[in-house]
Amino acid sequence: MNEHENALPSGGSMKSVLKPAIPPENLTRCRLFLLWTFGWCLLVAYAEVWEHGPCAGLTLCILVWYLILFFWKGRTVLQRHPLLFTCNLFRLFQFCGG
């Protein structure tokens, strides 16, 4: 009978359902990531009509996307997906060549 008395957390039954609060330093980082991702989306939309041609716009989009990923994930992007990163860099240099 003792097990059933302590089955709920001390805050009541709703406490187990509520999401934990995000620490302020992580919240700032999440908001910055959201802002940079929104800027990247605008860049992708603008890349097609860029006066330097769509290849230059796509090259810039790939570079900016990897900068955002490195800001968010760090070097784990390279460690987890080296083939994908290499293929995208190859595509980047291919676009640079024209």
C-alpha cells in the first residue's frame, strides 16, 4: 500500500504532464537558431533571382547552411555524416566553377 501512496509527484498529477522549463541560456540559443534559419529561408527564396545567377546563390545558400549547422551542432556534423558533408562541399565547388 505504501507504493501507491507515493505514486504521484509531490506537485500533484499535473506536474508529471507539464514540460520542464527551458533554461534561459538555451532559450537564447534556440531563438538565435530560429532567426538564422528564417534568414536562410529568405536567402534561398532570393537565390533564384539573384543578379549573379542561381549558381552563385545556391553556393551561398550551402555555405550559410553549414555555418548555421556548425553554430548549432559543432563538429559533430562532420563526425556523424562525413560523406554527406563531402558531397555537399563537392557540389559547392562545382557551383563555384560555373
